[in-house]
Amino acid sequence: MKKSLLGNIMAIAAVLVIGSVTHAATLVTDVTLVDVETGELVNGQSLLIRDGQIAEIATQIDAEGVDVLDGAGGYLIPGLWDSHVHIFSTPTEPDTALPLYLINGVTGIRDMGGLWPFEEQRALQSRIEAGEIIGPRLILSGAWVDASPGSWPGMFLADTPDDAQAIVDQISSEGWAAVKSYSMLNERTYLALAEAAAAKGLPLVGHIPERVALGTAIMAGQDGMEHFGRIPMACSTEEAGMLDALRYAMSEGADVSRVFSIMAERNGIILRTWDSALCSDILGQMTDARLHVSPTLVVADFYLGNWPAPDAERMRMLPSSVLEAWGKPDFRLEAMTDELRALAEDSVALDRHVFGMAHAAGVPILASSDASFANPYLFHGFSLLDELEIYVSAGLTPREALFTATVAPPRFFELDDQDGRITPGRRADLVLLDANPLDGLATLRSPRAVIVGGKVLDRAMLEDMRRRLLLAD
Ligand SMILES: [Zn+2]
């Protein structure tokens, strides 16, 4: 097992706290501001950062007794968000995950479910907010609700509308940021969950349950949809038939192998019966409903076997226990039939094509990776940058891809101090880059500095974090 890296993070935090005793503020000088919403570039700007916020922006700021970060030749963007991660799947996962996010310029993450008790998740969130631990801003949306016995340990379980009502009451009183629906919920319970969440003013995010049509979820007021696969399925003339087959199999007493084989047949059916006009119709409905999608397209790399070499840096930054677990046979790969394997590349190509259509149709997108120690070959930090590159290869401009990671998330989360604009009064979560990211996203891989909650991590500090991760195990 890994020794506590938290100690290291705390040490870095201590250095920063000592630094802030003499300098309560930082002046970033002579930088080009990137407006990710409009594509506008404004060069020669200085920013004064104080108390975790952007205090002032001007061509010239005279400030004494502040730290200075030379931004000459650099481009400043809002910090990145990964809107679908799991950092609580082992007792020590945050020790590795938090610095990995920061060195990749990710200053905000939304956790979508894990094994830690909620009180402990919230304690970590508070320590990050208080500056005791250096990490990205953390949103806790992992109150996942599934049918019994639950797809993962520790889930809320609801099999009836009454269960759903009681669970939403509990989720609301505990203080989670959202209710997360999961795959095995039956339709009546799911609809009750949606109604109860709306009554409590909580967003309903998560999986569209396997027996619920996408159109039904839109009508029910689902606010956020995790993963992309249900959209190509809803573009198939056979969506209703596929849902019925599964409902029938599950009503018969949920023979798991029958359920899996029905789900395994879906990709082939979707490839044969996919319909462009039907697709445009459902995408239009999603756009009108402002149903936000967290695509997690990078997950396909796992199924396609696009795994990094064992000596790749991102592999060496993980605890050996994690690499060991990833090296074992995985139930998700074992469940793949030969047919599914043969179709995998075509299915991934269709997903990416429909993703391009979704973006063109105006469906709101939240860049998301599904990174977790529990998800083999998905990496905290790195996989979000991979995901953004997939968006560009699917036809988005670099600016449009960046929008899904900088502007869309804080607005969807309704944060009052962050909206993807670099302007006074906003929280100072920023990334300083060597090149213009609107010309290409490669520059995101080596930020010159990352500013999180007003704390500046310059290149030397980022290097130090990287080195500690490489040495940690
Ligand atoms: Zn997930």
C-alpha cells in the first residue's frame, strides 16, 4: 500500500500558507486573456488576485507587497472542470487524484459516487475549501439511487415510488448537490424519483435507467445525463423493441445472463437501425429541455484496448495496488461477446458521429472522463484532456471543446462566483498556458501555472507534484 501522499500535499499547502503570510495577493502580469465563450483574445493584461478571487484586471496595476507571476507571452483560460469523476473508490484515492487534477489544469471536479461515507466526503471538501489541502473545487453529486441489490456497494436502493420519495428526502437533508439515477431502476420508481427531486429543488442527474426511454427521461425533467450510449440507442427505430426485450427479461426474475446478452445485442441493432432524422428529432428535444450530457467518450479506450504502456508516466504515477487491480480480468471486458468486440470500432465511430450531431444541434455538453481507480485505464486529470481531444476529432473547434470544460460546468452547477468568465469578482481558478489554446489543445498538457482558489502553482511547483507522484509508491 501507498504511504500517505496527503502528508506531501499538506506540506505543499503549508509552504503556500507561509507564502501567503508575507504576500496576501498575486499579480499576474502581461498576459493574454482568452474568452472561451466568444473566442476574443485581449493581450497585455494584468490581474490582481486577492482572497481567492480576481480583484482587478487592467493594462497596468500598481500593487506592492504582492507575489508576481510573469505572464508574458502566455494565455490565461478559466480552470478546467471534469464533470464526471469518482475519487472515493478507495480510502486513499484523493491522495493521488487531487494532485493529478491540478497538474493537468483541472481546478474543478464533480464526484459522481463512491465508497466514502458522505460525512467524510464533505470533510475533504471543507478542507480543500479552507486551503488545508490543495485540490480542485469539489462538487458532491454521488448520491446514486439504484434498484436493489444495487450495481455498486453503498448505493441508495429504491424499488418503489415510496422508496424513491423517502430516499430523496434523505439525500436532501444530508446535503448532496444532486440526486443521481442509476441503471436498474424501474420506470415507476424512476418517475417518482424525478418528481421528488424536482419538489426538493435538487437536479436529477445520472444514468437513464435501462428500461426507460430517453424521451421519457426528457419528459420527466432529467437535468443531466451521464454517458452517451443512450443517445445513439434513441436514434434507432428499434429503441422501443430493445427496451421491451429488457423489461420482459427483467420481469421474469432478472436472469442476469439473459439481461446481459440483451444489452450485448444492442450495439449491432443500433448500427443496423440507426436513423438520422429520428436522431435529429431526439437531439432537438434534448436541446429544448436543456438536458446536459456528460459524454465520457474516452471510456471507449478501455473497451478498444487503447491502454498506455506500463512504463508510461501516467501509469507510473498510480499506486501499484491500482495497476495490479487494472491488470486483472475485468467483468466488463469478459461480458463482451465476440460479436460486440467485432462491432466495437463501428459503435465507437457511430457514438462520435452522433456526438458531433448533438453538439451541432445545441445539446449542452459537460466535458467528463469517468476517471476512477475503479475504472481501468481512465486517469484522473489526463483522461479529461484526452476527452477534449476526442471532441475536437469529432468536429468541435478547440474553443467549443474548451467551452464544455470551462463555461458550461459552473453555469450548470449554478455557482455564484464562477461562470467561465475571467473578470473581477470571480473565483480565481485559472490556467496559464504557453500557447493559444484556440489554435490547438496540445498546450493544455504542460501548463505554465495553475491557479486554484487564488493559490498559484507555478511550473516548478507543478513539477514537484509530478515528481512526488512518480516517487510515491
Ligand atoms: Zn461514473
